[in-house]
Amino acid sequence: MATRTDAPTRREQILKEAARLFAERGFHGVGVDEIGAAVGISGPGLYRHFAGKDAMLAELLVGISGQLLTGGKRRVAETDGNPEALLDSLIEGHIDFALDDRPLITLHDRELDRLRDSDRKLVRQLQRQYVELWVEVVREVYPALAEPAARSAVHSVFGLLNSTPHLGRPGSLPGRAGTAELLHRMARGAFAAAGV
């Protein structure tokens, strides 16, 4: 989840292990002692960093939704106005997420309903903004595509890209670069098909 190149903080280590464990065994199947053991501290030591498991789950799901939106906005700002290049950049960024943060996809699918209402609403709000950012770019690339169809295409491509937790074990994939290239071609193909 961290975009820095230096060592992750203790808090980031805890979140990474919590995401992995929650994705593997479910939110209720993991105790604070197990999360603490995974990062080399006692379970009660986690409370110096988080109020509890609920706070970890909220930070994971709200956090990744915010990071995706921020990353999308950054890509928009960094692109020279070429909508094709921007769409490729958005796809690449989402593929990086889908390949590098697979446990968060599983966690979102299984545990979003465990969040407090306010956190769940915030996740949905951030996700809607992220979708609309994509819709605007897709409509620039495919101007004949109506807004509802563009939105459906974006959600469909997200479904495709976010299927990575179901692709098998990381070692069973054709390698990260090959998988990323395949996903990119498939995403562009899906948008092209929708834009016809």
C-alpha cells in the first residue's frame, strides 16, 4: 500500500499483515494476537497503533479507496492531455493495485459490510469519484459512448481487473509483467468493444 521506497512503518506493517490475514481467514477468524505475532509484537501492543480490529479494517478499506482516487487524479494531472495515454495510465495504475494489493480486493468483497455506516459511506463516496474520473476519460476516448454505457464499461473493466485474487496463487501466474500486459490488453479490448 505504501508508495514510498523506504521501509514501511510499524503501522503499515500491521495493516499489511491484517489485510493478508483477514483475506485468508475472514475478519472474525483473526484475533489481535495473530496480527501482532505476524509483525513481531504482542496482540495488546497493537492497541498503541489502532483502537482495535474495526479501526484496522476501516483504515484498510477507506485508505485504499482514497489512494486509488488520489492516484487517478495524479495521473490526470501528469498526462499531457492525450486521452488515450491517460486511459492507458489509469489502467496501469489499477493493474498495479490489482496485482500488488490482492488481499485488499478480497477484503473489500467479503468485509465491506462490517464497516461502520460512516466508513462504508465514505468508501462508496471515494469509489464513485474514482469511477466518474474514469468515465470522463473513457468518454473522451470513445465520444459516441453514452455516459451510462461508459459507466457500465468502467465497472466491467474493474470487475475484470479486480478478479486477480481468483487467478490462482501468485507463483501460478505467467509472471507479474506478463499478467499486467494481459490485463491491460483485455481492459483496452473491453473498452474498445463498448465503444463500437
